[in-house]
Amino acid sequence: MVKVVCRDAQLPEIHQPCRGEWPASGDLPKLKTCEADPALGLSGEALVCALYMDELLTTILPLNDPSNELFDLYSTILSNLSNNERIDIWLRMFEQCLLSHCGQGIHWTQTTHGAPVIAGTRYLFRAGEGLIEDPDGWNGEILLAIAEGEFRQQGALAVARQVLRIAIDCAVSRPLISRELLIHRS
């Protein structure tokens, strides 16, 4: 994630994929060149989801923090948002990748104490700690499904959303404006 200054003639549309060059020095470098791909034209829920990802990136990641994997996933998700393909699953994947990149990833297959998560046993998630056994928690089978990316299993997507929300709330220093937009659109 970098911030650069650009002239109006170079200014791409919001969420328009582009490549550019800028000097490697300075706090706010000036964009030298910018080659833009066609605009994605996101609107409605897809635009709000893209704004949510943007806000997560700008709130959690430090400036000039390179992450090819995160950028590639972000680009893939933007393309899939324009196709309206399972936005909720893509957002959970992005949240997990971002938290992992920042060293705050969720260990879906083991507890805080290093014990394996077991199907049939129930667990809760505590921010900054991880999963703990708790009779009021989620079934380990669901947590193991999430670890495998099996969001289509009954309850997996809802549990992933709850756990990731707790983890993200711990990682950000303020309420997320775009999350409020998502809630009000639902």
C-alpha cells in the first residue's frame, strides 16, 4: 500500500486497476506515469464491499508494506465483485488473508493452548488469544470446515464472519465506516 500524488490527467477512477511509476524516496512521492486498465464500474453492494476492503487495508496495513499475495487476492476479489459472485465468501477470504499478513491470523485448527480443535467439542474465540474450549461456543466441526475453506458447510460462513469481526475489531483503532454501510444495506 502506497500513497502518491498525481495530476488530474492521471487520476484513475475508483477501483480502476492501474500500474504506475514513482520515485522510491519521499513521504508523498509524485506519480510519474500511470497506465490504467478498464474501470470495473462497481456499484451497489459490490462497491460497498470494495470500500470495506479499502478501509481495512488503509486502517490495518502500514504504508509501504508490500504483499503480493494480498494485492493479488484484492485484485481477484474486485473482479469477482463486479460479477456478483458470492461476495460474502470473498470478503471472509480477504479478512483472513489480511489478518494473517499482519501476524494476527486465526488458527482455526488449534486452541490458544495448542490443543487440536476436535469435531463435536465446542469453542469460543477471544480477541488477542484465539480459540478456547467453551460449552456455549461453536462446534469444532464448523471451525475445521472454515480452516479448509469449506464455507458452504451449514453455519461455517456465519461463524467465520463472527470470529473475523472480533479479530478485526481488535486490529483496528476505530469503528469501520464501511461496515456500517454494509449493515444498513442488509
